[in-house]
Amino acid sequence: MSRGDRKKDIYLDDVDRQDFLKTLAEACQKTGFEVHAYCLMRNHFHFVIETPQANLVAGMKWQLGVYTKRFNIRHKLCGHLFAGRYKALIVDGCGNGYLRTVCDYVHLNPVRAKLLSAEQKLSTFRWSSYGEYLKPGRKRCRWLRVDRLLGEHGTPKDSRAGGRQFEQRMEIRRAAETGVEFKALLRGWCLGSEEFRKELLAQMNEKRGAEHYGQEIRESAEEKAHRIVLEELRKLRWKEDHLGQRRKGDPAKVKIALRLRRETTMTLAWIAQRLQMGTKTHLCHLLYWQARNAT
């Protein structure tokens, strides 16, 4: 989760909320994030995200940075939007109910904030993934993964009947909530069994220091980017030295750069150097005109 700088609003209207979710969709495409739940509140948000590629830091940096830039441009503002680094809690996803607990916490945020009356269904709150769970699969956000949470709620199938069962369980859950179950989410750094916590501590002792983890994450992101470049070179039947022989603005190189921007979190400077396209400013102009001509 992350909160607005000085607890200020991070969305001024529904267009901002739509932009935020659009940015999240792009982040998922770039990083392979699997979103299990989300909720957009007035001055903060919650995500429940699985990271198969161990790239949470890179993905969240891109999400928060790009949304801040878009927010500032739209509202003619400048400066920070979020209050420092996001807060992250590691969740045991072994199927023992911890994922369900954290997703229920996220989906019940509007209730705790008293944004819904007792008569209003939880589904009337538009800006969480709860409503997406109740939609048919073909109408749902592609980047939202529902099978894990439905399974932990005892819903065997992602169907219309399954959605009704999930809704009934959540309304019962809402009525019975005391907040006691969620105390562990508000404190500490992980949610899971004692064995799970000990395993995490053992891993941390083996690989100490944020600098080490940061290097691993960078290497993972770069490996993906290099793989994409090599795939595109094979399609073009180019060798590596063709990148230096072709002009900086070669349309084929621009196409590769666009894919890297769409599917990775690598910076313009890295892409410009890797594809031998000059400065990051020159590359930025090339991508701008390519996008403009496409529309």
C-alpha cells in the first residue's frame, strides 16, 4: 500500500482513478505481476500482488512514478504525490487462508472507511477488484487473477453461480467483521505460519543487504530486456553489430524500443544505449512521433 504525500488525495476525480488502473494494467504487462485484489481509496491504495519474476521494486517504482507524472501533467502540478516508499507485507500463499485474509481486508476497506451504508452492497463501491470478481470472465480485467481467492473461499468454479456464492460469503464476512483477524496486517512484516516466517528469516540471513537484492532485481529486469532484443534481432535476421550499422532512427530499432517500453521497466537511457539509438532525449522524440503518427 502507499499513501498520498502529507495524507493528501492521490485521485481528484474518476478520470484519475481510471488512469491509475490503466497504469497498473501497463505495469502488469511489463513485469508479469499477478493482481489478486486492489482497492483505491481517497488518499491511498492497496494491492495484493504476486510477483513470479521477483521484481516488486522495479514494478512499483514504475507504477508510482508513471502515475505521478501523468497526474501532475493532467492537473498542471509538480512534485511528489506519494509519501515515500510503499509499504509491503509478505503473504504466505500456501492455501491456508492467508491470501483470503489479506484480500478480504482489501475488499472491505470501503466498509471500514464508512463509505457504504448498511443497506448498500459491497459491490456498489466501484474502485476495488471486488466488483470485477462478480463479472463474467470475458468482461473482467485481464490482469486480475481470481482463481486463488475464489478457491480459498470455497468457490470451486469461476462462473455466474460461483460469483453469487462468493458475494454471499463476502456479505456474511462483512456483517461479522470485528477487525480482530486483521490486526496482523497492521503490524509486522509478514502474514503466514511460524514455519513460513522462519523460512523467510533464513533466506534473509543467507542474502543480507538491500544492495544485494537490488542487484538481483536489476539483473532479472535486464535479462528479460536482453531476451526481447535478441528475439527481435532473430526476427529481423540481424546480428548484434547491425544495431551499430543502422541509423539511430531506423524504424526497426524504433519498433524494438517500443516493445521494450511496453514490456519492461528499463529506462530510456538503457534502451537508447542497448539499441545504439543516441541519447535518451533523441529516443524520446522518436517514440513520441511514432505514437503520434500511429494515431
